[in-house]
Amino acid sequence: MPDRIAPLVCICIPTYNSEKTIKETLNSIVQQSYRNLLIQIVDNNSTDRTVELAEAFDDERIVVHRHVANVGAEGNFNRCIQLAKGQYSAIFHADDIYEPEMVAKQVSFLQDNPSAGAVFTEASLINEKGKLIGKICQPEELRVAGPLHTFQSVFKAILQHSNFLICPSVMARTEVYCQDIQTWRGELFGSSADLDVWLRMLLRHPCGILAESLMRYRFSDVQFSSKVRLQTGRSDFFRVVDHYLEQPGIQSMLSDQDRENYVALDRRDRVMRGVNLFLKDRPKEVHDLLYDLYSGDALRSAFRNRRGLLTFLLGCFLALVLRLHLHASGKVILNFLKRKALK
């Protein structure tokens, strides 16, 4: 970084049986243009060659820590926070790829914005083979309002768009992780515990989102996040959002439109759960989830944006195949649509 002293950046990588991707991930990190890095592999008692492959790197910046027993994903993330040091820290994932300028641009942002507690980025979405299949971007209203965002602006955007904050893109001030966060709260929020972490940060500090795809986020059928998409119970996302909606002062921040956006997200969740239940031959439960499909709110959402329209059309399709008892044909079509969505 020109004209500045380059502060130490600590990058922790929690791993578990990551032998298929850890080499590519580490290559992308050691080749960062920003050089003053401490790279800590925190292995959760892998049974494959993850540790062997990590230790084979000839780079003195890499330190490998091994758990003698599996402590669970949350325990491994907590260990990463405990190991954080230097001025800035990031918890990167063992199956993602980081573009060469990512760390440099995040450090530059945090130095230029001393009130910021953390900075996120956008991402390209890749499949198991590394093929580009999409992008994850911040909402346009945040992009044009930057560079810093408050809890209120981000929470309102989440109520409209769901969670767009990319977990393995975050770089935070180390003191924020170690003093303000300390632990992942998985016992409260399950698979959405990361969203709780970002909201806790935002309650104390404004944060930034760089308007660039500075990493490649891998989506594969073996990831835990992929399995979450097959769930038939209410998304853990709502455990987080409902928790904050119950906190003092939050409701006064919201407009009627924000509350309608929440209802639309809940309806979309119910329709997607309905798809999974239909594919598991549980039609009665599908019917129970579609109780407000033709409500005024649902129709307004259908005409407001693409997500609302797709939710409405998918819900109508489910209702139709249930009414006509076209279970076999419906399953074929839904499986086809899910495969197309992931290509």
C-alpha cells in the first residue's frame, strides 16, 4: 500500500475435510497483492488430507492449528476469533477463491473510513467445478448511498431483499471481533448465526460494502448451505430477524412498507418450503403453507418486483398441481426448475 505502513491482517480459515478445495483457496490468499498477512488454518479434526495439503505450502505466513476432536462449526469459528490478531481480521472459507486485490482494497477502505467496523464485498457465484453461475450483489439503494451503512439502512434492505451480506467476504477491525462479537451464537440462530454477527457489528459501527466482486463464492451440493435450501422448516433467517424486531427501538425505525416486505419474505419462504415438501410427497403440509397466496399483499408483491412475481407464480403452480392431483408431473417439473436455477 503506497505511502502507508501496511498493518498486519490476520486471515483465519476454518477447515474440515476440505482437501478438494483448500489448495486453490490458499493459493488465492498467498498470492494477494497485500503481503503483510498472518494466515491461520484452524482445522476441525479433518479425516482427509486437508492439513497435509496446507502444511505443504512453503510460506512462513501460514500457521496450522489442529483440534484434537471435532468442536463443531460454531466452535471452530469461535476459535478463529480467539486467534485473531493484528489490526484487521477476516474469516475466509476453505472452498472459496479470493481475487488478488481483495485484501488490499478492504484494508484501504478501513483506513480511509476509520469509523467503519467492517467491510464486505460482492461476489461471483461458482459451482463445484469453478464455473461462473451468477453473482451476489448488494441492493442498488445501498450501492448508491455508500460508502458507509448504518444498522437501520442495512436492516431495512434485509427486510426487502433477504440476506445479501456474504459471510466469507468480511474483513473487520480485530477489536470488533474480539471485543464486540467474541462468539458465534449458533445456539440461538442456527445456520444464520453469521447474519446475527453482522447485525451486532452494525449496532455498534457503520460498515461498508465494496461494489466489486472481489471473491468467488462456491456453491456445491455438499455444502451445509446447500442442505439448508432443502429444509422444510422455517428458515433460520427469521430467527435472526424476529430477534431484532423484538429489540427496543427497532419497530420505530420501520415503515409500513418495511413490514410488508417482511411478510413477502415470509411468504416466499413458505412457498420454497412448499416445493421441498411437495418433492417429499407431503401435499397436506404444502396446502397449509399457501394460505395467503391470493391475498392483496401477495398480489401487490407480484407486481412490485421479479422476486414477488416468481413467488406468486410458483405458489400458483403448487396450488394447481395439488388441486388436479398431478403429483408425478409436478415433481418432474419442479426438479427440472431447481436444476436450471443452479446451472
